[in-house]
Amino acid sequence: MAVEAPVFIIHGVDDPIVPFWHGQALLRAVSEPYRVKPMWVRGAGHNNIEVLLSLDRRLMPALREFFAKVRVRRLGVARD
């Protein structure tokens, strides 16, 4: 089934449980109009990504960008 909504992928680069290439493959599977720049978290494994994200200043701007894309898709226009 095709997803017709923006998709934001956050994945730990050093994840031994779900290998990094899975996140990359998932990104490639998302249709271009729905792709949001992914967040690849260096040093993050499977069970410590939330700790690293709490210290990462990129998270909030990336989430804002994602929700802006969701809003544009839903409303058809950008609003602040």
C-alpha cells in the first residue's frame, strides 16, 4: 500500500538490531513528494537513540520542518 503523507525517518547509524541500511532503504521507498530530510544519528544504537537525541540540537528544527510539511499537505498552504 502506498503512503500518501510526509514521512520523517530517524535512525541510529550504529544500530546493531535494525541495521542502518534498513533506514536508508525505507527512505528510498518513500515517494519523493513525501520525503522529509532524514535524521541519521551518529553514535546511536538501538537502545540509546533517545538519549543522544535529547542532546542533539537538530531534533527540534527537524520536527518543525516535518510538521510544516504535514500542515502544507493537509491544508494546501503553509501557515505559521
